[in-house]
Amino acid sequence: MAFVMQQMRRVCAVYADGTAGFFPHLEAVEDAAERAPFTSAERAKALLEICCKTIAEERGLARAKSDLNDLVSDLIKQIPFAGLNHPDEKGIEEALTKLTRSVNASIGALAQLNNIEGLRHGGSANWETLAFHHGAMLLSLSDALCAFLYEAHRRTVRREPVRAYEDDAEFNVALDENHIDERGEIVVVGVPFRPSEILWTLNRTRYDETLRTWQLGTSEPDVEQAKEDP
């Protein structure tokens, strides 16, 4: 039976708006569990690191620390783990936080396995290494920890919808045409640039202000027309 990162795949399905980047890593982990179980310790640690750095970025924390133990410690301080309507919510939070702190012990064990000759690199081809059941245990541990941390994070953070420059294509065209009519094209070493794209890239606040003004201006005729219609 193929190994599947069940918990992380469930979390990715629930929070599909921001988890697409996890799938290549999950697929690599699942494939390695079958084909190269001796790499499981390395992959389990790497997935946990990817998850924690993603959480740190999405919570707007300072640049993620390189040491995974320090990073996890910072996240534990930032993420409420309970969030339950319960008379002893504080007690639940303390117990879950204490339990989650054991993550660092697991990270230490994964690092220790990674540093043993022959389990990640080097060593004799005649030495036995991690088998499937070892790998399944390590990867299942990483799966459970990543899923718990990421879901606790998503339940307590507000995500803004991701915007793209192309979302307001009509406004971009109008801004470009207006700027070119008044001031001419923007050309650098023979390469033309769109004024709207420059503004979007270099000064998003001013772009948004101009967009709102344009939206108000284009909506006024519609309002007047609605007033005239019986």
C-alpha cells in the first residue's frame, strides 16, 4: 500500500487558496517513502522546515530563522492552538502548547538521524539503513506536526486575496492611454514600458488610489442612467 501524507493533503484541500506550493513536496515525500526510505529523516525535517517558514511568512513575521528549533519556538509563541469556546480554554491552550513544544525534541532526533553516516549520505553500500516502516513513522510524524501547525495558523490569521496586475486590465489600458496622450511613451534603451505596470510595481498605494478614482468616475454615468430609467 502506497504511503500518503494524509493529514497535510486534508489541510491542503481545506485551505486550497494558499497551499498549492506544498504539493510538489508532498509528492516527493510520498515517492521517497516507497523508493528511498533511507532519505525519510532528511525529507521529514525538510517538510517541517518548509511548513514553518511558510507560516512565518504568512503571519508577517521577521525573516524566518535558519535554525528550525528557534523557528518552531517562535511560532509556538505566535499561534493560539486552542481557540475553543470552552470554560477551561486556558488549560487546553497550556496543554496543547506543552505538547507542541515536544516538536523540538522530534526535530533534534531527526537532525541526529540525518548526521549518522550512511543514513543521509556516505557510508558503505553493505550497511543496512532505514526501512519502509522507519520511514513511514518519521514521515507520519512530520505529516501530523505540519498539518496541526498549519491549520492552527490558518484558523487564526486573516489572509488577503492575492491580487494580480492583470485583474484590472481595463483600468490599466485607460491609465496607459491617458499617460501616453499627455506625456508620451516610456522607453528605456529602446524598450517600451507600460505606465500602469510601473506604477503597480513601484508604488502600489498610488496605483490603488488612482484605481479607486477611476472606478468612481466610470460608475457615475451608470448611476445617472439608472436614475433616468423608469
